[in-house]
Amino acid sequence: MTDGDTNLPTIERKLGLQIWGIENMKMVPVPEKAYGTFFEGDCYIVLHIKRTSRGSAVDLHYWIGKDSSQDEQGAAALYVTQLDNALRGNPVQHREVQGHESETFQSYFRNGIIYKKGGVASGFKHVETNMYNIKRLLHVKGKKHVSATEVALSWDSFNKGDVFLLDLGKVLIQWNGPSCSIAEKSRGLALARSIRDSERGGRAQIGIIDNEKDSPDLMQIMKMVLGERRGELRDAIPDAKADELQKANVRLYHVYEKDNDLVVQEIATRPLTQDLLQHEDCYILDQGGFKIYVWRGKASSVEEKKAAFTRAVGFIQAKGYPSSTNIEVINDGAESAMFKQLFQRWTEKDETQGLGKVYTTGKIAKVEQVKFDTTQLHARPELAAEQRMVDDASGEIEVWRIEDLQMQPVNPKTYGQFYGGDCYLVLYTYLRSGRPHYVLYMWQGRHASVDEITACALNAIELDKKHGDEAVQVRVTMGKEPTHFLAIFKGKLIIYEGGTSRAQKSMPEPAIRLFQVRGTDEMNTKATEVPARASSLNSNDVFLLTTSQVCYLWCGKGCSGDEREMAKMVADIVSKRDKHTILEGQEPAEFWEALGGKAPYASEKRFQEQVTHYQPRLFECSNQTGRFIMTEVVGFCQEDLDEDDVMLLDTWEEIFLWVGKASNTYERNEAVASAKEYLKTHPAGRDLATPIILVKQGYEPLNFTGWFNAWDPYKWSDGKSYEEMKNSLGDVSAISEIKVDLNNISLNKRTLSMTSLSGSSMASASPEYKSHFNHSDSNSYGNSSNYNSNSSPSLVPNGEGIYSREVLMNKTVDELPEGVDPTKKEYYLSDADFHDIFGKSKDEFYQMPKWKQQNEKKQCGLF
């Protein structure tokens, strides 16, 4: 698309990423292989389009380098406005400042962002593949979203808590600070490999220093470049991150014109509601100075819309916030998921599906029950997630009550009956792939003591241990029972408001009780005790009124036949008296008498609950600094679940806590407290009784995995740990010597023996590139004739061993060129063709499990 009134280049409306730099005030496309590298003296425009359930989401960013000129910044902002018009006001616009980028921006560069000194004007050009005349030091920060800043080649640049990458062209040395976590080391290694593969065409070697004493030769190279180190290294520098209390401090400002002046007036604080936003005006939403949103109403004036960015920058200055504060400009109707979740409730036009269930006082919120085929759950995990079902609820259950702080088995005849004065443990066991899986529910009564609630949690830990620490633990607050919990009791779930089910009951049961029954089948029915008075009734449900003589089934006008049938089944459990069915409007006088007299109740016609589909969000949790910090992972996938972390997945109706195998005891013990803190400080004012589900790595249920695209159940057995990745960098004994040429000085006039580099050694290039070295780079790398390991193809005699895709794809053994190994056809593709066909680098491809590699090769005609 082009815009006649502007200097815009042609913009392709294609999925994925497009990046332009500002050169001489013009937008100039950045080559794809340089995506993720930004010059500090420049400004860039980044366009990202992704497919969503509602069509496509368009994000438009302008990135400001710390040394860029005001003119370039102005040009970038102007181009963004023009692009917004050309894209018909659909994009969400973001202002990004170097080092303070939004989670959305960072999510585009999974291997990390590299900041380079200089800019286009200073004669620096983007790195071309196979450029070796490089000497730079990169300071790598972050566990989830990594950024690498070029810093001075000096020991003064180092600190104990981060990863540093000394890049010498043909050799990359990763130095890991003694306080680094495994996640930081892994992300640093991913970045080093990305530089090796994308910038050096795989022809570079990576050495890792985890402990300086174990890597004397690598340390010698570092000292040659940086000089001798004097004095102590600096301590780790903590990341400056906003805590959850700061993010919860949301304020909404109305921006409007009055007598030719622009007025900014505060109108609301948390929790915000959608009806505060009027289509005729613009608004500023300040999230505690952590982020500033500008919302532009459909009917606001063109001048108001154009001034949005300027207005937000002015607002930042007026509030005294740092100039790096992130700004997001949003158009009415094209709001981002992050913006919508700051509101208590958000509904889309013509949409009836929802963002959490909001029961409005005085109205009847009727939830239409969706019938689904439980046999589809395993085939379609996303259905399990949407329906919040672990399985078809056909497993075994055991129930215990907490009594004198100990577990007492409950009589199976009364399974499904829960009293508000008690706490219960419910163990659900089901078979999957022929082996047992466990879900452990901790049900907390509204009137249970603090001691009982604590004892319930402690007994749950013991019960979990007995089952090999494999159980999924679900904290259930009375009245907020998850769907699967209802299903396992087969329509017989009854929640009594008070009292206890213990043998020595302290109080007699009330003579008159009223139960509200909701549900259409055995999978979704629940009876809840409500105050026995007329105002508790509503026309959409069936109610059971039990007295000492009779049990009334009161059927509201809006209830269905299925609901009446389920209520009859529950009636047989709550009362042994005669059952009388009465229809709304035909009640006998005794009915009203038992309820203490007739009174108004909710009797409006049935309406469909209308709330928006919520986009699940994944966070890394940490409260080790004494403040509760969460780092969001945008566009998350299974790879983002780090083994040494506790992660929080928010699906609005449920909160999942995923506990990695290597996470520390402190974080594991604090996980549930973190989730409660998250709910308490959420800007939208969340329901504190939202179920919290504890999931262990390797034992994830379907209703968790269904939120992830293409979940790989074998990942934890096949996925490589940091140590394995480090070791897989190459066969150390394969290289007999290495020469590193630093300013034409050979290190002490001697070669480095690779076999002497113990532990974290100088490692070779990735196996898939090994055959290249024999032809093109054997002089620089020393003798590499031993490179032929079992996993790499036999060396190809003709030329570079690279063939065009036409020669290799969909060919029989006889049709292949001489010397090509038919089981490894993909080895012979060029890097560019490989990436084009598989959508990933060779390095990423060979990290995958073998069966996955074979599947992809079959699909691409290379098997």
C-alpha cells in the first residue's frame, strides 16, 4: 500500500515483522538478517502483523536510540502517524526507548536484542554474514527478554551478576558472572549461537567460562584483549523493574478541548470500567508511570487524534516521569489485550463470550451451558483449556475432611456434600497413556478456621508426596468451584452454607433450608445453599426449599427441563421428605410462610452473560528482592517455561502456577502467596477467590497444556539443559589447535590446545556446519579433518557440498547428486534455503527431538 500525500515506501500487508531505519529522514528497509540489531545513534520503525481469532492484530512501533537526533525522532514519529493512516487506524502504536522496550516489542526477538554503537551516519553498516574483523564486548542482560549492549572493552564494564560476550569475529567467548542464574546463562548462549549462525554463517567458535579457574586458556585470550584485571569485580546490578503495587495504581484522565485549550482531567482510579471511555473524546490511562496508554475515540477530532503522541509525551513531562516511559496509543475498537485487561470487564461489539464471569447484583446472570463431547479432549487440548476440563471426569475420587488438623476419610455415601465450616481434600486419579495422574483439590469452607485452612494445605503437601510429588494441586474457595470439580461429583455436588459434616456436630441443622440448583447434566450441576428468604429466588433457576414436613421444587419461569431433572436428583439427597414440584406464580401460602413471607426477587427475563474472550498471559514470578515482581512473556510458547523458574499463567477464570524442576525452594514455597498477591494487586480488581492451580513440570494436565500452541509432551525428556547445550557445541577432541589473531599478534607465539580446555571449553561450530570447514576455513581453524562425527554426513567431494533445493527436494536415492547422503538431504541446503523451507536455522532444527526432525523433513519433501 502507498499513500499519495506522504513519502512512505510501499508497505506489504504480510504476517510477521518488517523493520525500517530512518536514513536522511527517509524510511529505509533493514535486511532481515539484521533484525534484532539496533544502532544506538538511529531510530527505527517496526511493523508487526499477526493472525488472531478476530482477524489480525497490527502493532506499529517507533524505536529511539539513546544517541539519536531530535530530527530523526521527529521523522520517526511522523512516519508512524502516516503509517497509521495508511493502515486505516488499525495499528496499536508504541513509542519505544532503548533499554526500556515494551514486552510486546521484546517478544519479536526471541534470541535477544543487540545494541550497537554508532549509526548509519557514522559510516557503520549492518553486519554482513562472514564478517570476522570484529572486536567488541557485549553486556547481556535479562532472563526472559535478553538485550545485549556494546560496552567499553574493559574489565570495568563487567559485574558479577550478568553475562558478557567477548566477540572476536571467529571466536565468541561467553563469560558468565558468578551470580548468574541458569536461565541467564542459557539465554546468553542462545544469543551467542544466534550471532554465530546468522552473522558468521556458522563459521565461528563459542567458548564458555562458567568458572574462571576451569578455563585458563579462554581467560588468557580475554586478558590479551582486556588487559590484566585489577581489583574486585563490581557486584551484580539489580534490574530496575516495576513491582505489582506500582502497576496496580491505574488512573484514567479525560482529554478534551475547552475554549481552544486542552484540558486533562482525572476521572477514575482502579477498578476501571469500559463505560468510562466515550467515543467522542480521547483519554490517557496512566499505569503508575510504568506505562502510559492513550485511547482515541472513534468520533474524536482528527486534530485530537494526531496530537496523541505529543500529548502523551507532554503528560510524562508534566508528571515528572522518566523520558523513557513506554507509550502505547490505541484506537477505539482496536485495543490491545494488555489494555483491555486493565478494565474490570470488557465487551466487544457482537461478542457474547467471556472474560470471567461477572454476576451483577440485582440482575440474573444466566450462563448458557455448552455441551461438548468429552472424547474430543485428548485430540483437542485447546478444548480442554477452554472448557477447563482435565479429562472426562470418569476417574476415581477419595475425599478427606480436616478434623483436629488431621485428615479423616469421608464416608463415600456422602461424597459431594461440602459444609462451609469445614475444609476437605479431594484426590482425583485418572489414567493417561496407561499411567495414573493426580489432581488434588483443597476445598476451603467460608467459615473454616485459619488453622484448618493451614492444616488443609500442609496435609495436601503430605498427600502429594505419597503420590510421588506428581499431583496437580488446586486451591478451591467455597462458591468458586472449577468446572472439572463439578463434573467429578456427577451432579451431586451440594454446598451447605455453614455447619459441619463431623460426627459430633455442635449445632443442630436448621429446620428450613433453601438451595439454588444450577446445571443441565451430570457434568455441570451444583446446588448451593442460600439464605432461606424470598429475595434469594430468581426466575432463571430451580430452588429446593426443605422444611420438616416437605421438600418443594420451585421452578422459575426461565428454567429448562434439563435443569428440573437435575434438581430432582439433588432433592433426593438434601431431603427424605415428600417432594412437591411448584411453578413460579403458583406457590401455595405455606411456601411463602416457610420463607418468612413474600418479597420481591430477581425476575427479569433471561439474558446471555456478555463478556469478552480473555487472552491468557504468562509471567515469570519473583519476589526474592522483597518486592513482588512479574515479568510478562508476550506471545508465549512451551519454550518459555524455564526449568529453574516458577511461572504464572492467568486465564482469568483460573490461575495456574507452573513449577519448574530446578526452581528454588523459596520460590516454590512462595508460589501460592505470589498468586494471591497477583490477584490482590491486579489493576482490574480481580476476584480473590479465583481458583489457583499448582502444576509440576512434566505432569501438566490438558487444561493447562491446551493454552499452549503445539505442546510437546516429550520436551522435558528431549529438551536440552544448559549443560547439554554447552556440551553439544562440539566435540572438543575434534580440533587439535586454534589460532586467534588479535591485531596480528599470536598469543604468546603458541597455539591453544583444545584438549586442555577442561570443563567449559572452547567449543566448535555447530555440527551441521562441520563439512563447510574442510573446504573454506581449514586454514583459520587449524586442522579440522577429524570433524566427521556420526551425526554429520559424509564429507562431500564436489565443491562446497551445497545444492539448490530443486536438486534435493522430493528426489529418490537414484536422482540425488553423487555423494549426497539420502538420509540427511537437508544438510546440503544453503543456510538461506534451509531457513526459507523450515522457518528456522539449522542450529534450531538440530536442537529438536529426532522424531520432530523426521516429521518436518517428510512435510518438506526431504525425508
